[in-house]
Amino acid sequence: MFKVAILGATGYTALELLKLLRRHPFVEVVAVTSRENTNPIAVVHPSLTGQYDVNCENLKPTDLAERGVDTVFSCLPHTATAAVAPELLELGMKVIDFGADYRLNSAEVFNKWYNVTHPDPDRVPNTPYGLPELFRDQIKGARLVANPGCYPTSAILPLAPLLKNDYISPDDVIIDSKSGVSGAGRKPSLKNLYPECNEAISAYGVGTHRHTPEIEEILMNASGREAKVVFTPHLTPMDRGILTTTYSKPLKSATQEELLAYLREFYENEPFVQVVDALPSTKDVIYTNRCHITVRVVGPRVVTVSVIDNLIKGAAGAAVQNFNLIHDLDETTALI
Amino acid sequence: MFKVAILGATGYTALELLKLLRRHPFVEVVAVTSRENTNPIAVVHPSLTGQYDVNCENLKPTDLAERGVDTVFSCLPHTATAAVAPELLELGMKVIDFGADYRLNSAEVFNKWYNVTHPDPDRVPNTPYGLPELFRDQIKGARLVANPGCYPTSAILPLAPLLKNDYISPDDVIIDSKSGVSGAGRKPSLKNLYPECNEAISAYGVGTHRHTPEIEEILMNASGREAKVVFTPHLTPMDRGILTTTYSKPLKSATQEELLAYLREFYENEPFVQVVDALPSTKDVIYTNRCHITVRVVGPRVVTVSVIDNLIKGAAGAAVQNFNLIHDLDETTALI
Amino acid sequence: MFKVAILGATGYTALELLKLLRRHPFVEVVAVTSRENTNPIAVVHPSLTGQYDVNCENLKPTDLAERGVDTVFSCLPHTATAAVAPELLELGMKVIDFGADYRLNSAEVFNKWYNVTHPDPDRVPNTPYGLPELFRDQIKGARLVANPGCYPTSAILPLAPLLKNDYISPDDVIIDSKSGVSGAGRKPSLKNLYPECNEAISAYGVGTHRHTPEIEEILMNASGREAKVVFTPHLTPMDRGILTTTYSKPLKSATQEELLAYLREFYENEPFVQVVDALPSTKDVIYTNRCHITVRVVGPRVVTVSVIDNLIKGAAGAAVQNFNLIHDLDETTALI
Amino acid sequence: MFKVAILGATGYTALELLKLLRRHPFVEVVAVTSRENTNPIAVVHPSLTGQYDVNCENLKPTDLAERGVDTVFSCLPHTATAAVAPELLELGMKVIDFGADYRLNSAEVFNKWYNVTHPDPDRVPNTPYGLPELFRDQIKGARLVANPGCYPTSAILPLAPLLKNDYISPDDVIIDSKSGVSGAGRKPSLKNLYPECNEAISAYGVGTHRHTPEIEEILMNASGREAKVVFTPHLTPMDRGILTTTYSKPLKSATQEELLAYLREFYENEPFVQVVDALPSTKDVIYTNRCHITVRVVGPRVVTVSVIDNLIKGAAGAAVQNFNLIHDLDETTALI
């Protein structure tokens, strides 16, 4: 039985993680933290009533070590994880970070996009990117894993294989994503108020969203060449789910059927990625750890459409998948 | 042309009022106020872009008088209107209050339910209740009108006629209301966050909602006897609309057809109340100033179902209807 | 390993059942039936992609027996299950019926409310009502179980305990329920079209809904006296979830705290019923097999508020719970 | 007073048209047609209760002429309008077609995309495209107008001005549109069922949507060169509204501010097009005849974001705007 702690337990990703961990036969949640909230977790998240008997606490790394925590899931805001990760690791704990602190290859790029100074720059280039479908081997031995962003997961899974085999060019990729509102977090603000979001779709962060460099780095990794991405996220009136439509230039001639067959083969042993013929809906994958992908050839463009649950495959589910990998458990444990 | 001002212009009821007033041929909006916001109204409410060229300002009654304001629509929180209404009236302006300050018959009852001290207690018992279908004559000559609450409007319109003719008893009335989330206002809080409200229905204020005494007083007025109401509001995952289901005891025998015919006759000259045979949906009336009502006899109970738009017939539309009445205009101006 | 079949596999309850059974360690789905559809189940329900390798088939009871089916889950319309259940039972299979065919005590009452002639009247009075919290002992030994209706589950769980201890009277119970649209089924019709249901709440079947006699019979069973129910269902703009608000007359004096304590004790060993202090939201229980209940005393009435997922605790989850019981498995298997 | 008829009055666009015409001081609706429905229009559309006293009828052009109809709004499916338009025109009536029959420049292209034989090919190239912002002069004198498609309206309004001034290239335009479900019509089918569409976003018609040639022709008209469009529509969980995001290649260097200023000047006298600085939401324009547009420069691409109400500016509102133009009325009549 692995004892785990969740840092920053009051938000939506932590809630999903707690729901998944209820089904995990080898996990015991021994601590859930919050800077200010001291309520029972079932008061913070009423859907956990009768499921967990644990209160939010403001805990230090040494407190977690004393409780025998093996792995820390951190749902803290950016830079907050990197501020405590070194001590957690030094105390012998493993860390899975839901945030962006260790996703990029360089602290400098991070500092530029996040407009901060990274508290733990040296670990940035050496931390595996926690997308098992592409980086399983690096994750397996890791003690610190950077869980991918939700948008990047939805965009990379269809694009990386096509880039790896030079089907498409990395230098003019348009990524148009549509996300449910849970992606905007649980902190009240005018922009995520029900009557503002309901019956409304809007673009945000056009050209400036912080997931852009993350996507570009992983696509570059796949293609071996610099990737140039135009990324537009949209806030969609639904709780959860991301649908990402991408538009790329072909590098070599291939029919739609060939591309579908190639993707199907690429992912044939993956339990959580399904290549489908029909155009997928977010509804096909919400509340699951799965990604459905299809591809179309439209005139001068290769178009991919992919769907995930932003809170599961895009966050908590991927974290459990990574947890299973670093502990050498069946990768699908608690995720079916 | 009547010059009007709107106090507290940043919320949803003020927005609806501004939309309606755009269609009013005899109204000019000369001031919109906010304590803190100083933005153009089209920045506060982007749906007004190109419609109004006016900024939010923090204005005093004398400022409004200087601009020649004839009528003030107040969307301020409770007690805030009563704090300024005396001066506004003294300066010669008319006041239509969206809030509860002048709805009840007694300041004492108000103080008890709202847990405050009413700033203008003497006007409370003498202010007409702005539901034209029941109190048109009092409203016509008034300089101060108390616009009804949204829930009360939806409950009183079906029940008052049945009580007036002793079809039902006033002493055991159950009112189960379902409202869209705009009724919770535009101030960000966890309870009206999109991911909390979406795909969710919940009851709130069971037995304690402040619209209870308002409903009881008007039902008492209709029946001539004390009314006892059990009122349960529910937050429903939709922008707007209230559906109210009531359950009453019959006082005398009447078939469903008789009750329908009676209600139809009662409201036959009303432009904004339609008695319908089929069970109505909120969708039939949202974005309008209308109320649809039907009635059923179910075993030992008379059941009414009524629907309104909480922001229009339940707020801004009723206010314009009252405005038209006090200015002796066609009551339907700007409301078709 | 128990081999199971699902009759009528193209609808929403069958989909939920298939999702739950994926997590059941002792179940193998060997047949899914449809009269007309012959597609792979993942084409019928894209969210099952990669989960099941089985096609819809039009199968007879003998076909199922040949495949070694142990238990049949029937999601067929009313009377269709009772038309095949006798043969299925005779062939040695167990049957869990999602429909109403065996829920009532008498085929006569069934015939009256459903306006048909029951094909298997003799089994009607002897079939246990599959609500484990009240009828666990009868279910345990059964070979045929009548899975409860979704509305009845939401109303009976709060009311039956209060009736059993004479806290409330059974002869004037008002039940106002709000259900997500999945309860209306997957057959296209104007009434369940997106633009008709979205941003809309409406009542339907006022005084005529077929769940009324089912509720009355079980409440009568609980109180020992005839129960008289006024039941109003409402179609609510959300996928799933039922919130039921009930209004009853107290039979003896009891405070809200006493009623809460009594209910908490009544359900203290139940894994799927939680008595909560705060007013619950459907969101607290959707996608789970749980029911949250609270109670309030409001003037002359006892008010209960309860929430379930109509497709899980109100259908597929209850069916799995019953399956576990009749096979002497841990009742929570596949339901956490 | 102009007498008008609406052909195909049972759908959503006809409903919106009827709502708008209620506010039109110079219009009398004397006929609403349906092939099969003979109900009062308020039974077909309950939101029209008390607004219109007219029944659906199956009427021939001569019937309409006998009633003195001046203008026919046709909401019939494609080819159905072109089958009756010649006779309507010959009888002296004017026709505004909501469908695609007369939108393209050539009947051949129409036949290819719609896989039919156009019943009235000669009028196709000579009928003005009813987008007043671009073709006001042609519309003014017309007796037959082709009301634009909803997606084309949302895409053309931001793109055409940029093409006219050679800011962007017409040969690699990506158009990613998100529409509310009302765009899928009112005919029940699995794909527009509430539980299929709610909490779900999906792409459809990728590379094959029939609005593609319509967009390409008008963009070609604006740029003077062949336009090549990749168009992807998405079904979004909301009633109404379209948000269109476009990605184009710049032809000459221009800053974001220059593009905004240019668009603002281009549309400065248009009552229904507003160029805005902030990223717009569909919520800013639903239930209005307005289009909000903004533009961004993102790396190698010009990105536009535009929003309309698909049923109003994308259908019924544009039709009224065209009606006003061909009758030399104030273009905004009934549209404020």
C-alpha cells in the first residue's frame, strides 16, 4: 500500500484525483493540503461524502515525511510546486506535478512565458514529460514527473505520430481547441460565472496561452525540427472535455486511409488512445482516461480531431497513469 | 422624452433593463451608476456595444436632479434604495425599486426577515406593489413603486385569482420553484460558478427564503385571510426562467376545466399573462415579459404550473411596465 | 465468472450498465441484443470504443441459454420483459428487469396504469422490489428482481424511514421531482430534442405519471397504511440526476435535528445512502450509485431533499447492486 | 402595411422570424405554411401564444396571391424554394429565400454540392446574395434575395474586408466554426437529441459542408482571386450563436492595431457590425442581429474571431434586414 498526499486539494483536478484513487487498490490517501481551508474533504467536495475521512491541513514537507508519504501529487499553482519539490525529493518522496513547473526543457523559457523566476531551475531540463504514450521509458524510473497540460495532451497525441513519420510539416501547425469550463479552475471570478459561460463560446489567450511553448517543444521533439504553432483555446459551455482540431501541411502525399492506418498502428498497444473512423465527440471520452483521435485530408491540409477529458486524461488520470508507471504497477490500475 | 437613471447598473437586471429601454421610444438613459466601476457601459456589458454611449459613475441624487432625471430605476441591494429614495423623491424624481425595500406592508417584518433596520420605514406600508395585473390602479398614480420579486411574481399570478374566488385555501400552500442561475446575481462566488451549477440542480433557502413573507402578504391580500406558505426555491442549470409548481387544498369543488376557464377569464384582458392548456416550459416565455399559467386537479390537490423570465417579467420588464403605467403610456411599450 | 446478457442494449441505461460491468471482476458480457440494430456495440455507443468486442444481435432465450448466460439484464420496454422472462427463468437464467413489469403488487394495477394486459401476471405479486436498502433479504434469494424506477428510488429512500417510524403521515405526500433528460430515453422525438430541452424546465405527466402507483405501494408497505401521493416530475436541462423534494405532514412532533439523527441511524450501515446536513445537489452524486438525503422542518411540513443519478442508483447501478446480492458477492463490487 | 407569408413555418428560423415580425410596424403575417401541420402557430411554437392568430396551412402560390401577399419568406429545404419561386415571382410576389437555392453563382456548382438538379437554374447567377454589408445596392432593387447561410455570414464579415484590401491571401484560409444546436434544425434525430449534444462538442462535415462553396465564392468576389477554404463546423452545446475563428496568411505587413482600425473604418456606418477590441463571446450577440468582430496577429497568421446569432443575423434577422432594404424602409426596423 502506497501512502500518498495531495497538495492543493480544494480544486477540480484534486477532486478527480481523489475519485480515481478511491478505486486504486494500492493507494491510501494520508494527507490533503490547503493553505487556508481546514474542513473535512467531504465538505470541500460534497461528492466525496462517505468516501474519505480526512481534513484539509496546511502541511510542510516534513509533516508529510512523518506520515510516511511515498508519493506527492501536487495540484499547486505554478512555481508553488517547484518551491517545495526539492525538499520533498530530498526527504525521499516522489512527486507528480500537475502544474507547468517541470514541463518545459528550460527554466528560461518558463520564466519568459510565466513572467516569474523559477525556484528550481536545474531540474527543469531533466524531468520527464509525463505523457506515457510518448515517454513511457523515461517516466518509469523517475522520482519527479511533470504531468502534461490538458491542451497539450489533446494536441500532441494526434500530431506527434504524424510528425515522427514526416507526414506533416512542423512549421505551420494551427491548433484550435475547445475546452469545458472546469479547465478555468474553481476560483470564483466573473469569467467563470455560470451566466457568463453558459450559452456562450469564446476564444481566450489567442496567441498568448502558456501551453503554446509546451506544445511546440514536444512537437519539436517528435519531428526533430523546430515547430511553429498557432494555438487558440476556446471556453465552451460544458463542464469538461477538450476537443482539439488541428490543421497541418502535408510533407508527403498520403491518403486519409493511410493516415488512419498509420495512427492505428502507432497506438495499437495503447490502452488509453483509440483511433476512430467517425468524428469523435467529447462525450465519448468524458469521465474516462481515454483519447479518441481521427484524421481527415481536406484539400491542402491534414486535419486531426481529438477528444479527451481535461480533468482525467488531461490531468488526474494521467497522474495516476504516471503513478502506476513509476511504481511498476499495471498502468491501467484505477483507470478502467 | 423621459430622462431616466439606473442605479447599480453592473448586474444582470440592469443589463436587461438597458436592453428593453433601447426599444422605448420615450426614454433617454442619462445616467448609469456604480460605486466603483467607471467603465463605459459597453465594457461592463459587452452586449450593449454600439447601443449606449454612457459611462458608469458614482452619482448622488443631486447629480441626477441636475441632469433632469425624471425616473430612477434602482437595482441596488436591499436597504441601499431606501437610503436614497427619500432624497430622490424630495428632489421630484420618481423611483422604481427592483429590490425588497418597499414590497412588504411593514418595516418590522422587513427588519425581521432581512435582519437590518429599514432606513425609510414610513413609506413601506404605503408603497404600491408593482404587479400591474393585481394593483394597476395604485401603481398609476404612484411616484414610488416596489417592483415585485421574481419568485413572488411566478407564484402570485396563478394563486391570487384562485384565492380571490375561494377555490383554494390560503393556509396550506406549497410552492416549489425552479430558477435559472442569473437570479443569483453577477457577483462571483463559489455557488454560482459554472462548474458548480452546470449539470446540477439543488434546493436552497428551504424555509428561510426572503421572498416568503412577500408571497404570504400578497396571497393574504387576495384571500382576505392569513396565508401560510411553504416555499422551496431551486437553482436550475439554465440562464434564466422560473417555473413554479404550487400545491393547494381546494376549498370548494371545481373541475380542472372550470379552473382553467376561470383563470382565462380573470386574465383575458392582460397583455402579459396567458392561461394555457398544455404544461408550459420556461422556454415559452424567456426573453419576454409574459407569464404562462396552467392548472391541474390531482387527487386532493390543485396544482398550478407557471413560468416567467426571472429577469424580465420577474424584474426589468415589470419595471418598464410600471414605468409605462406611472407615465400614462401604453403599458406594452418596449415590451412586445 | 458469470456470463451475462443485456436485452435492449441501445439505450442509455444499457450503456451505463455496460460501463459499470467493465469494472466488475466476475462478469463477462456475452450477448447484447437489439431487435433491429446489428452494429458493434462501440458503434452504437462510441464511448465503449476499445472496451467491448461484441455486436448487437436479435437473440431468443434459447440462444442465450446456449451461450451459457447466467443472468439477463433486461432494458426492454414494459411488457416486453414479461413476455420473455418466463422462458428465461425456465431455462435456468436469472433476470433483473429494469422496467416496470414486476414492480407492482398486482397485475391489475399494472394493467390499469399501463393500459395493457400483463403477459405474466402471476409472478407480479411475488417478485421482490429491488431496492436493497429496504428489501435486501427478499432480493438475496431471488431469481427475478424488479429494479425500481428512478423517481421512486429518489422518493422512497427519504420517505420510507420517516413513515416506518410514524414521523409523517402517508395520506398527503407531495413529491416534486426534477430529472435530467436522459430519463426520457434515447428515442428521438421533439420533446427530447436539444433546443427544446436546453435552457428550459417543464413539468410533465402531472397526476398521471406511471411511477405514482409504484411509489404509493412502497410507501404503504413502509407505513402499514394507504399512501396518497401527488407526484409531479419535471424535465430539467441536464444529462442526468434526479432531485426530489417532498412535503409531508408530521404525525408527531420532532425537530429537524431529531429527524436527521434518525435518518442517519437508519442508513448508517448502507454504503450507498448518505444522510447529509447541507442541502444536496445532484452534482454530488451523478456518475455514482449513491443517494444523498437531508430533511428540514418548515412550518407545518416536513421537507426532504434527496438526489441520485437516475441512470445509476436509479437504474444500472441498482441493477448491479441486485446482481451482487443474488450472487452473494460484495454488494459494492463495481460500484465504488 | 405589407402582407407577408412564411413558407415552412414549423422550424426554428421561422419561429425567430415570427418573433421579429411581431415588432415590425409595417408587416402583417397573413399566411404560414406547412405541408402536414394544420395547427395554430401557437401550438406549433408555444412561445407565440397570444401573439398570432393564424393556423398552419398547405397553400399554393395562387392561394398566397389571393390573400394579397406582397413578400414571401421561404424557410423550405433546398430545391423546394426554387420549385415555387418562379410562380411566386410571376404572380408578382417578392421572395426572400432562407435556403441555399440562389446563393451560389452557378446551378452547376449547386448541383454538385447538393447532389440534385436545380429546378430554376437561370435565376441562380443573377440573384443577389443577401448580405447587406457587402451587397446592399444589388439587394435594394431585387425581387428575389438569397439570404446567406449562417456560417458564411460569420466568416465573410471578418474576412471579406481584409481580402478586399489585400491584407490576407485568399488561397489558404482556415475557418473553424462553432455553432449552437438550433442550427441543426427541429427535425428529431439521434444527432440533435439533448443527451447526445449536451456536455459534448464535436466536429461534423469536415471538408464536406455545403457552406464551403458559398464562402469561397464570396471571398473570391472580395479578393478578385480564387479562394481556397478549409472549413470545419463544430456542434457546440448551446442553443444558438456561432463563433468563427479564421486563420489566414498575411499578404502584406500590418500590425494588429492597423487591422483593427481598418476593420473599424470599413464597418463604421454599419448598424449591425461592431469591431471590438476584446475577444467576443457569442453571448454578446445572441438574440440580436449584430456581429462582433475582432482580429489578432499571431506569429505567421492573421486570426479573426467573430460572433453572430445563427438564427437572427445568420437567418431571420438578415431576412428582415433584406425585407427592409427591398421595401426602402429603415434598415433597422424591427431589429433593434
